[in-house]
Amino acid sequence: MQELLTAITYPIVWLICSYVLKIESGLAKLLISLTAAILVYVLIGIKSTTQGEKDKKEE
């Protein structure tokens, strides 16, 4: 699930950069898209880790 959301985030952010923000530079779009995808991956990882710790405390 985590990898799927990361893979979906990349093209969505790329399209937002192209059409909404009108960024012309391919390098800028690449960096922004990759940063957003990595951020989603890390945030989901942190959320699942804290959820796992919370479940262990309840047991």
C-alpha cells in the first residue's frame, strides 16, 4: 500500500507542477515530484510504526 501511494503521488505532483503551477523546468518538476513521493513514503512509514507501537501497548 505504501509503495502504491508513493507511485501514484509522483505523477500527480508532476501534473500539478506542469499545469497548475506552470513550471517549465523539467529538473524542478522532477525534484518536487520526487520529494513529494518520498515524503508520502516516509509519513506513511511513521504512521504505521506509531500505530504498531500503540497496538503493542494495548496488549
